[in-house]
Amino acid sequence: MENESLELRDPAIRVTMMPKDTNYAGTIFGGVILSYLDLAGAVEARKHGKDKLFVTVAMHGVDFIAPVFVGDLVSFYTRTQKIGRTSVTVDITVEAVRREGSGERVRVMEADVVYVAVDENRRPIPINT
Ligand SMILES: CC(C)(COP(=O)(O)OP(=O)(O)OC[C@H]1O[C@@H](n2cnc3c(N)ncnc32)[C@H](O)[C@@H]1OP(=O)(O)O)[C@@H](O)C(=O)NCCC(=O)NCCS
């Protein structure tokens, strides 16, 4: 996905990173970004079953491309890549707008996350029901 096309889309989630989210190197802890990534992907998955419970079964191709800093405005853009029988695979691109300097837009992370629709016993169920 090109930066230009991302600018035209609404992110699933947009958040400003806070000092509490840093690691000992002073950048944002990767686990914090992963947590938002998971939430953003779930927003996309729910489009395919608003009344369904989706759980995360896998994260593939998780790439931390560039660091995220305190004060960056971070956007999580999602796109449905594949709809299976019980699963939905979501492409997620994460972009930061820097607080420092010129407000540059930087792609900081990419991943594909797989969600499975489950019933009340947490067993996979078809999405198209
Ligand atoms: C999600 C869960 C119910 C799936 O159980 P399962 O026995 O693997 O179910 P299945 O083998 O029938 O697979 C279900 C779907 O998930 C897909 N899937 C399972 N493991 C996968 C993996 N590692 N990567 C990609 N897709 C996967 C299957 O391809 C299948 O998709 P489809 O029906 O669209 O073809 C089970 O793995 C689970 O409960 N995991 C924990 C979920 C959770 O608690 N997540 C929160 C984070 S801790």
C-alpha cells in the first residue's frame, strides 16, 4: 500500500503514544504496538460478522520497520486479505506521524493477522451463518 493511498483512508485505530509505553531504550515498546495492532485487526474482522466473537489465532509477517517515539500519532490501517470458512486474514499497515521535526509520515510496522469466529464453547464456526 502506498503512503498516498493510506492518507485517503480511515484507520481502524489512531492513537498518540505516551511516555508510559516506552522501553528502556526510550522508544515505544513493541508489545504496545502489537496490542493496538490486534485491536485494529479485530475491528476489520468484525465487519464480516458483527454478532460474532473473533479470536486471534496467528500473526504472520510481523515486521517492525522503524521505531516509534513518544508523541507520535500512530494509525493502524486494515484491509481484509482473505475470508476463509471460519477465519478472516487482515493486512495491517501501521504509520506514524512524527511529533518532532516536520511531522514526517513513516511506515513503522506491517503484519497479517488471522482471526477465527468461535461459538460460546470457543469452537470455530463458519463466518457465513
Ligand atoms: C482459534 C482456535 C479456536 C482455532 O482452533 P483450531 O483447532 O486451530 O481450528 P481449525 O483447525 O478448525 O482452524 C480454524 C481456522 O483457523 C485457521 N488457522 C488455524 N491456525 C492457523 C494459523 N496458525 N495460521 C493461519 N490460520 C490458522 C484455519 O486455517 C481455519 O481457517 P478456515 O476455517 O477459514 O479455513 C484455537 O486455536 C484457539 O482457541 N486459540 C486461542 C485463541 C485465543 O485465545 N486468542 C487470543 C490470544 S491469546
